[in-house]
Amino acid sequence: MHTQLKQMRRLAGVATVTGASMFCHAVLAQEAKIKETPPAPPLASQIDDRDVAADLIKPAANLLSGEQRKMVERSGREIRYFLPIQMTPGFIYNPSTGEYDQVSLRSYGRNVSGVPNLLRPDFVAPTVVMKPGQTVRFDLSNRLDKEPGCELVAKDNVNTPHCYNTTNLHSHGLWISPSGNSDNVLLAIKPKVNFEYEYNVPGDHPAGTFWYHPHVHGSTAIQVGSGMAGALIVKGDRQPTILSNGDLDTLLNPFKPAAGSYGEVMLMQQIPYACFIKGPDPKNPGKEIDVIQTNPDGTWLCKKGDIGIVQDFKAQFAPTAWTKSGRNTLINGFARNPAKPLVMEAGKLYRWRLIDAGVRESIVLRIRKINDISKLTPTANTPETLQAEVKNACNGIDVLQFEVATDGLTRPSAFAKVTNTLQPGYRSDILFSLPEKGDYCVYSDSGAPDFVSAEPNNAKVITVIHAIGNKTSGDQTQFVTKELVRAAGLLSRSVRDTIIRDLKDGLKLTKFVPHKAIPESELTDPQKPVDLVLGIDQRGGKIAFDVNGAPYVPSEVHQTLILGQVQEWHINSYNPTDTGEAPIQHPFHIHVNPYQIISITDKNGVDVSALKDTTAPTIGQYAGMQGVWKDTIMATPGYTVKTRTRYQRYIGEYVLHCHILDHEDQGMMQNVKVVLPDGNGGASTGGHGAHH
């Protein structure tokens, strides 16, 4: 270990970063290792040291040692991070027992002490911060055990989950090249193999909230389900001008916490760890197999001395497994803990960068005052007791969430939400204030029965906020408007009045929107939209996960797109069975180029994206989406999502897929290829006689 550490420290510019957290309050500043190579060009020198080393100064999610010391070297426009991947022993707090469960999970190189730590989660991936115009390198080292013959599991069907220790890296939402050693998800990094990724972030890349995770077909769900996911923040300091829009960060800087961008991150994950025992094999009487150990009520049990793992794809990623498990959503690696509420100030404006980094669960996020804290029952762990806790305790005034960005991209105007539906892969930047001191539930409200889990009664408290101080915010919309107008007064005089006028007119954010709207007149061929249907075919006793009626074939390019063109897509979900259709939703995600939501129409042709009520069943998740930009959107059976997108700058091959990651691993994915135009309105076949 000491030899490896010395070798890593000799690497130029290697950095291992720690995760974000709002929960911890102390760390030794001298642990931060920051090196600068003077003189640095202007762009590199704009890196905020407070963000570069924030969580090793104050506050911190993790106190790291050895390999996990942070080292940041800035050489010109280049920064570098080190990501070791390994099986890591550690602990996850279990609210239902009030104890820590021992686990062993694939992770980005946590270094833990061997005992539970209230101030530091054992499993939270590094938060990466970068700026437009930088080259960012990731040294990824796969230290997981080899799996001889693991490919044979999928020899007859590539869409069988397999090779759980083979990995790679995907930057979800970044607008960078999908080829070579950039955001190339078609690479497979085997155990004991190291690889260097190079992200050349364009100078005009939008600032925003993104994330990263593994993306090898067949092992994505297992690895992300182990907690291998981290926040990726693109910081921006470009103020709006008369001729150009700017970064929302410049308006929100006055509200940044002491930890900088790190302190705003709220990375939400569901880690379905389980402890296994021998049990009867239902398919082979008289034989035994490994089965999940459970309590009498069916929730999952890990006894003292047992080690929880994520390894059984069918059992741990079944459609209702998470609800039945009794496990809890983690925020920045922490489960809900009565001894560790979020301590915040009443009457103050906050920004949260919400990231749903889970495998398959929907989160209908709601923040609400607790009128009687004695009604909280932290040990609740069945759907019935969890639902009762929310009903009895989380019934005070609602805290409005003013969404200012979707999937990292600034909205045309802030949109007030009572409930904020986050599907797997979604990001939502919100502003909010706690109206008065006291305690507040942060919980997932009951989802509609056709949400991912297919179970409507699934409300669950995620964490609790303890608001301190005597300030009050009064009318929440007026308070947010007042605070943003005050912040706008610090911006350049040339656009200050325009921005203030916009904010007073329905919280418009016009001067901070990164992409221009796409009118129908800009479409290359308005008469030929791309039709896409995600679904699970359960007819004839078989189950097939497919896109447009066909499962994933790695050697085929399913969508050939031409650089410079502008297209409209119509996205649907259809899940046929022998008796009709299953009401299963599928979050559609495509890499590289984001898309604008034009409309989302229901079975009657009503555009529900123009509605305002976020609490309405099913359609509430679409309220306020008209005109926003996204990279992931839920497709609901009977609804049509109409999007428009531009194919700009990058050529190469990448994928589109369902972001329920176990659906992706089982075939709900397509290869996409962006090619050069041939000069005659078609696609170039490439050089060398079109041989590849």
C-alpha cells in the first residue's frame, strides 16, 4: 500500500476528491494537498480554492487517509483525478434497527477505519468539480477481482447481466465527445486494468449539475446499486452581457454555502444490500441456493456479523424489491438518523443540487413542517408503517421548491413545486427557504401506481431538517423573488436592470438559459420525426426488454444521425402482455446532446407539460416541463413526449436507453451514431471505402 501511494503521488496532477455533504462540521485543514504550477493561464487560475478543497477544509463528508488524500495539480488548463475501484468493507446505518449494518461493496476507493463513523459515510463517491475550457483527466484503476469465464453467462444472450467486475466511466449529461478516451461507454475495463479518460470540456459548456457512473452493458445496475455514482459539477463564472447569456452560478453566488459547490450537492441513492443464507431452491426440490435473509415481515435482515452485498441481480433488482427490503434512500452516503438531522437556518435562501443516482426508484420529493415531532417513528420499515409515519408527522406547511434547472440546464423561469418528481438519472436544482424555525420532513411522497415500483403506497421519510434561528421568510414566492433581486444587484450594470425586471416578472431567468429554443422552422425535416418506443414485451411466457420492439444488439447501429441537423423525436412507452398492457414507465436517456421538451400529451391529446400542479397523480411529474431542456425524461404508457434536439460539434457512437438500469442491462438500449453530412443532404459513409 505504501509503495502504491508513493507511486500515485509521483503522478503529475493526480487528485482524489471526496464526496459532498452538508452534515459534517470538522476536518483538519492541513490534510488538503494543493499544488499549483505558476504561472497559470487565466482560465485555470479562476478555479476557486474554496471548491477545490472544500470538503477537506470545512465541512467534510469524509476524513480520508493514505490513498484517498486529495491532491490537485493545476498545470495550465488541466486537472486530474484518481478513481480506484475496489471491494470495500464498511458500514451503512440502518434506521429500522438503529444499528450499523456491515457491508462489502464495489466503490470508488473508500478508505475506512473499520468502525462506524457518525460524521463520515463509508460509501459516497467523489464529487468532481470542473470548469468550461478545462481538460479533465480521470485515472481509473479497476482493482476488482478477475471473473474468469464471466462472458459465458451471456454467450446465448448478451442481454443477460454478467461480468459484474468489468467497468468504465460515463459522465451523465456532459456535452463532450463520446469517442476515444472521452465519454466512451462502449469501452470495457476489465479487472486489474488501468485506463486514463480525457474530457475536453468545451469553453461554451453550460455550467450545471451532472453526475457520473459506470456504464458497461451487463454490469451497470450492480455497480451503480453498490453506490458507484458521484456528482459532477461544472462551475460557471460567466456573467450575462447585452449580447450573451451567462451562468446561473453568477446570480446564485451569494447563497453558496461555506463548502462552495460541494455543500449544495444532494446525491440520492438506493443501495439494495442484502445478507444471504442457504435456502431451498424453488426450481430444484431438495437443493439449496443463496437466498436473502428476511425478518418475519419480509423486510431484509442482516444480523450482527453478517456482511451485506450487492450481487444477486434477480433478487435485489426485482420490480418490488426495494419497497419490500425496508432499506432507506441515502443522501450523500447517509441514511436517515435521528442523531444527525440536517441543521439549517430558517428564513435563509438555499440551493440544493438534487441528483437521483438510484438504479430504478422514483423519488417524489416533498419538504414539509413537522407539527409534532413525537409522531416520527425512525424504526418504521414496512410500507404500512412508513406510510403512517408520513401521514402522522409530515403534515404541516409545505416548503415550496423553486426549480431553476432541470438536468443541469437553467430553466426559462423558476417553477414552484410542492412535490418534485425525480426519476432515475434526473437532476433538479432548487431554491427554497424554511419559513420558520422547527423541524421539517424531507420525504418521498406516494407515487402513482404506474411509477417505477408499481406500488402507490410507498411514502417514506428520507431525512429530517432542524431549522434554527428566529428569522422567517413569510410568503415563499415573494421571499425568493426579493433575495434573487438583491443578488442581481451585484451583477454587471449593463444587464442588471434587465435581469431584475425578468425576476419580478414571474421569476424569469431568460439571461441564464444556455440553449436557444428550437422552433419548428429550424427542423431539418419536420415531416420525419424519430419515433421511439421503450417497452417490456411479456407475451408468450417470455420477457423481452426492447426499444422499438427489438432488444439491444451491440454490433448494430440503430440510429444514424447527421451532424448539424435538427430533429424532432416522439417518445412512448408500450409494455404488451397476453392480457393487455402493463403500466410500466421508462425514463428515456440519450448521451451527448440534450433535448428540449416541446410537449407531453396524454391519451386525449392534452399537453400536460403546460400544467402547474405537481401533486396530480402521474401527470404531476410533467407539470412545468414545457420548453425546458433535459437529457432524461420519463415515458408513460399512453403519453407522447415530443422533443427537439440539435446534433452539434461531436461525431461518434454512443447509446440511448432506459435509465432504469436493470432494464438497460437486459436490453432496453440502442446504439446511436452521429456522422458527417455527405454534402447532398445525406450521411457520409466515411473514408477508406467505408470500411471501419
